[in-house]
Amino acid sequence: MEVRPVQLEDSAEWLRMRRSLWDDSLEQHEAEIRTFFASPREEQEVFVYDRGQQNLGGFLELNIRTYSEGCSSDRVAYIEGWYVDADLRRQGVGSLLINAAENWARFLNLTEI
């Protein structure tokens, strides 16, 4: 079990979790996932908690924004979505996803999330 960047073969599991978090249509989620994989990752990333055997248990979606309320820099790592399956909550999975986001931001020399 590990936290890692999302891969194309994770699409079905990522879709399942996105639908649990947001009420958007299936088509909208599918389109956003396709767009993510078709776009460069310099300004965005998705981390997943991999349970093994092609099962995921959580995700965290990040983008770089030019503004976020309460932030002073013009490049901010912004958490767009953060989800952990119910059976894994309160076991540290969310913290592992946040740690991955912080490391990603540091790697890009961003100072605020």
C-alpha cells in the first residue's frame, strides 16, 4: 500500500471515488479524467492511495492557481479534491495524501497550499 501519482490504468477507480465525492454527471467526470491524462502535468497532479490489486482507497487532486484567498504568492498549490474511502478513514490515509501534496509543492518551489 502506497501513495503515488495516478496512472491511466487507475481511471475506473479514480472515477468511482470522484463520483462519491462530487455530484457531477458520469460524463463530466469521464471528460475531466480524459483531459487530465491528455494534458501536461506541470500545473496539476493527482495522488492516489493504492491498496494493491488494482484497488485504490483515496485520492487528492491538485492544481496550481494564481490566487487563493489568504495566500500571498501568485502561484499556489490548491487542493481541488480530497477523498478517502469510508473504511480507511481515521487511519492516516488522508495525511499520507496531504504529505504527497506538500512534497509536490516543495518540488515546484511553491510555498503555500
